[in-house]
Amino acid sequence: MKVSTSTKAFIGLMAAASLFVLFQAFNLHTSVELPRFLAILALTLVAARFKVSLPGLSGSMSVTLPFILVSLIQMSFAETLIITVGSVLVQSWASGRQPKPIQVLFNVCNVANAIGLAYFAIHMGRVQSYAPVAAVLVAVATTVYLLANTLCVAAVIALTESKNFFSVWQEVCLLSFPYYVVSAGLATMVLSINVYFGLESSIAVLPVAFMLFQSYRRFFRAPQKQTSAGLGMVNATAKAAVTNA
């Protein structure tokens, strides 16, 4: 697929914005709990292997969001950024096919910018002061991350495939919104459990994430199977009509 000049310019702007996000993340001097960070990173990278292709769109979705949301709430900016970007890199090579460099660049910059906006919304603004409840913080982070992520994905698809931006964005949102809602619920559950068992208890989300992946994959395969069955019936009918003639 040929990438237009406007698409390259858009991705270039996203890359410039992500450099600013990277600078801000590592400019904040915060302590890092290495065992906790490595545990969440490992869980996220495993979850990144569960990837579902979105029907009708040249894009895919993994089940890493619950772990990313937990990281946004309870871990540092740099830790969250490393975890998210790492999951995107694993997802890019999960299918076994060699991805195009510009696709990897877009995916990395897109999630980096979305993480930056979500982290700023809940940590650097006044939301954390006025809404200390974990569920509210998760809801704000999920909303910001959803908008930042889907708007840029819709924009690059519209530029690359010459489609209407609002139609693409509506389709992306409809396909991904239930997953974001479920992920927000799982993240809230993990944050509640962490009070008693620690952040490493996030491993309990992995089986649920796998079941979510299986549900999405079966749901998206069903229309394809129905279409194939319908085409088979049409072909059989056409052959019968020819034979009878």
C-alpha cells in the first residue's frame, strides 16, 4: 500500500509530539520498584500476543489495555511509557510477518502520545485531587486514551485509504468501545485487589484477557463464516440452475 505525502507528514508530526512526551516522561524523577515494574511488563508483553484483526479496517487490537490502565494509575510516567511501547512492539511482530517501519513508527508514536495525554489528565491536572477514587481515575484515563488513540488511527486510515474520517472514526469506536469498557472494569478490579495483595495480583487479569481475546476473535470471524456460507449456497444454486437448463 502506497503511503501518501500527507500521511507521512501526519506521522512526522506525531513523531515530533512523541519526542516531547518521551522527554517529559524521563525528566520526571520518580522512584522505580524494579520487581513490580518487571512483573507488569512481563504480563503486558504476554497479553500483547493476543491480537485481533478488526474487520473492514487495516488495523488490529490487543488485550493489553487493562495492564496499561493499571500502570497509568499506580506507576511512573516512564514505567508506563516503556510498558505500553513494549507491548506495541511485541504486537507488531506477533503475527510473524515483517511489519513496515512506518507502521511501527505510527503505532509507537500513537500510543506514546495517548499515554502522555492520559497521564497528564489524571496526574498533572486536578482530577487526582478532586477524584481520589480509583474508578473515577480509571474512567478519565480510559476516556482520554480512547479518544487520543482512535482519532489518530482513524486519521491515518482515512489518509492512507482515502476514506471519510468521521465514518472511519465511528467504525473504530464502535468496534473498540466495548473492549475499553471491559478493560476499565478489569483495571478497577485489579486496583481494588492490589490494596490487599499488591500490584503483582494483576496476573489474575490475564485469564480474563485471554477469554476476552477469544470472544472478540470468534465474534469477528462469525460474519466471515456467514459470508462464505452464503457464497457457497449461491454457487451451488447457480450450478444447479445451469445443470437443469
